[in-house]
Amino acid sequence: MHNTKNDLAKGKREKVVENLNARLADVIDLKTQAKQAHWNVKGHHFIGLHELFDKVAVAAEAYTDLIAERITALGGTAMGTARVVAAKSTLSEYPLEIFEGTAHVDALSTAMSDFGKKVRKGIDETDELGDADTADLYTEISRELDNLLWFVEAHIQA
């Protein structure tokens, strides 16, 4: 941990940074999964899904910066290289053999839902550690992600 005048106790900051780095790996993985879907989707709803999947990737990129910058603000080091992400992401591997739109909707919505569940857990965990700011950051991400998940899932709901 780097020296900081942040008044959150060092032990608590260390735990929050660990939590944030776990979600950083996941959100970077989510972004790459959204791009995988964006690049490879085929079918009747191609353009709508192509553009929607890119919106998910852009949102995940914004979440990446929010999380990484919070880590460094707390005196931690953001761990976001491709190798770290590959080793640390807790999201399931994205299926590379799919192309049809509904298969991508299913796969990406599964990843989004899993990430959202972990972010909501992070709200409670960081709040219990006395870091309302990180809990608020997670709340912002959760709220936006739920809205995007609704947009994605609407393509397979009748």
C-alpha cells in the first residue's frame, strides 16, 4: 500500500483494495466478452445486437476506470494487465464457438448477471468495512449494469 492521508484505516483499505481488484479483473473480462460478442454476432438482429454489445463494452470500460481509480485513491495498486485478468477473473469463460445472436445474448447476459451479483455483494462487504464511498461506487455500477442487462435480456424474452 502507498502512503496516503485517507482516514480509512490501513487494514480496512487493504481489504477494500483486495475486493476492488477482484472486481477489476472481472470487469475487464466482461469488457472483452462484450467485444467478443460485438465482433462475432450474426443473424437477423445483427446491427441492433452489434451496437448493443458495444454499449456493454463501453460501459464496462467506464466501470474499469472507476474501480481502478478507487483502488489507487485508497493507496493500492490496480492490477489490470491481461495476464492478471486471465488468472484472476471469476467469470466463466466465454464460448468462442457461438455466432448466432440469441446465443451471444444468453452468454453475455450470463456474464453480466454474474458480475452484477458480485458487485452487489461488494456493496455489502465494503459498507461493512466502513467504506461508504466504495459501496456507493459499486451501487452506481450495479444500477447501470442492471439497466444494460435488461436491454440485453429483452432480446430473448417473450
